[in-house]
Amino acid sequence: MNIGMVRVGMVSTEQLGERYLAVHHRMHRAVDDEMCRSGLSLARTKVLIRLGRGPTRQSVLAAGLGVAPHTITDIVDALERDGLAQRLADPTDRRAKLVAMTAAGHAALAVASATRERLLKQIFGTLNAQDRATMIRLLGALDAAASTLITCARPVAQAISQ
């Protein structure tokens, strides 16, 4: 399919969906790869962004990010191993642990956030203001349609889109 000049009615919903998924995958990989080179993966950055709001339980992190508890455990283990986060006793429940960001985590997050911002500007800066506004409108419509298809109990990953 030639993506430069597409006539209305010539692109099927399946073609459009496949193209969107391919572009999303490529963009996600490009951003994640570059962020890993700067020290933090996109997933670890998202967890640190959430921890920047204050210490929280791993179950709350998993629910807020819309990922499985074992995924959060793996990420927190890695962040703790790298000295970017630490587990603390929960003062309200002695059986529970809170996850908190360390000073090194704050420093790493600053670098990762700057890298993420630069990459998103580089990618989406290729669109003019009108195209960006149109894309926001279209993504909103697609998000609303997709949200009606989610049937599992896990919450939608709103924090992931930050």
C-alpha cells in the first residue's frame, strides 16, 4: 500500500489496523531501545514516574499500570538491584511493603524523562499542529472503541500513556 496518496474508500479497516499496529510497534521499539541506551527502559521509566508521586504498594502499581503483578515484581526487583527503588515496611500494614524511589532513582528518571521527551518531539514533531490535533481526535475515537472490547478485570493502563 502506498501511504503517501491514499484515495478515500481504498483502504480497508483491516489494512488500516495492520498499519497502525505495525507503526505502534516500531515506534514503541525505537523509543524503548533509545531509552535503554540512556539507562532505563520505557517500562522502568513508567514505574519510576508513578513512584515519583510517593511510595506505593506493588499491587497498586500493577493495577495502575494495567500489568500483571509478576511483571511489577520483576521491574521492582530490577530497580531495587540497580539502586533506583527500595522496598520499605508499610506503616499501616506490617505484612505489606511499599516501593519508594531512591535519590539515584530520581536522577535516573530525570535523564530518562529528558530522553523520552526528546524522542517524542523527534517523532511527533514531523507532524504539523493541525495533523497533531487530528491525530489526538482520531486516537480518542480509537481508544473509546477499543475500551468497549476490554473484558478482563484488569484496569485500563492509563498510567502507561503518560
